[in-house]
Amino acid sequence: MLTVNINSPASGERVSTDADLPHLKSAVDIFSRKWNPQVLYVIYHIEPVQYGEIANELDISSKMLSKTLSELLDRGLILRHEDEDEQHVLYTTAPQGGELVHRLEGLVRWQKQQHDELKILLVEDDKMAAKLLADQIGDIVSEGYTLYQEPTVEEAKEHVSTGLDYVILDRRLPGGKQGDELVRAVKSECRSCMIMIVSGVAPDRKLLRLDTDDYVVKPVDRDELTAHIESIEARRGLTDVKREYLATRSK
């Protein structure tokens, strides 16, 4: 299982929890009611959404749904709009509700990683470079992963799915700019998939428009690859804007 280093206090240093406990209690209270996260999640991904559409997505009673919506409104996590023309009430997520959904998605990914194997796609046409990267990945992710290894974009596309976690690819592949083509295919299918380019080609201005999370110039050793994987893994759960900023800075 992939592990990520988290900065922690030096050994023996005492950490005061007095300031954090009230916030922890409040945060846990949001999830202590069964339907809060699920209703918020549905609204975020379907918005604007009507009452009946939420009910159709979830096996929830009308009484419980009304109560949950009221609580989410009181907390400022969702917004209620009256469509006078259609005579409908529509719900959308408030900005802080959107932030919370990104944290929820981080929890979902964490839960999946506890029970499911990581799925990693390595795309490299140079056999020696591919073997080196595969060995390094094996050292970094010691267990609980499936590695798909392909030399071309066309073959790699067969593994593109919503269940993909990482794509590590060379930018210069057979067929010219097909490395860029694969990036677009992956992101259109799975927005949460993290993409790292490992290439002997120095980054250029065109790269800034490419939706990748990191760029590493060959040759790359195990420690450097580990640091880059840990860096992009730490971005999971951030908003799209923050992830895009960090990805652009890394490039």
C-alpha cells in the first residue's frame, strides 16, 4: 500500500490539543447524522438538483431528507433557490460545502485504498527505462497494487478507466505527440487519477496547458521518484483550483 510521509512534531515534543478539540467536535458532528454526507455529495455532483432527484438517488424517507436539507442549509453547506418560472425548488452547494465534498472524496479514496489495490499505468517504450521505473515503483509501493505496463498510447488506452489511480508516462512516445493525447484521454475518463510525466525532454510552454500533476526529467532515481509521488499524493482532497496551482508550479 502506498504510504505518504506526513510532517510530525519532533520526538518528545508535546502537542496541545486544547485549541483543536472544539473544532474536531464540530467537524465530527457534521458526519454524526447518517445522511448529511450522502445528501451533500449528491447535491454537489448533480447540482442544480430538485428534491425529488435527491430522493431518487438515495434510499431515504421524505421526513429524513427534509430534516437533512434543513440542517445542511443551517450550516451554510448548501443553497436553496426558487425557480419561479418552473415553480421548482433547486439545491446547490455553497463554497464551503464544495470544500467539504473534496474532503469527503479524500475519505472515499482512503477507504478504497484500504480494501482495493492501487491501479498504476506505466507507459514507456524504452524497455530498459520501463524496467527501471517498474522496479522503482515496486520498491515505493511495496504491496497492494496492480501495475499495467505498455509501450504505446493505443495499448495504454485499454487500461484507462475510472478505477485508475496513477499514470506514469514518457512524453515522447511512438506516434509523435501521443503522450499528450493519453493525458487528455485519462483526465476525461477519471479526473481523480494522478498523472506524472517522466521524460528526457525538458518541459516547454505547451506543457502548462497539459492537465498533468507533475513532471520529472530523466534520469530519475528511487528517492526522487518517491518524493514526487508523495508530493502529488498529498494533493488528493484539495480543490481543483488548488491542485491546478500546485501542478502548474511543479511544471
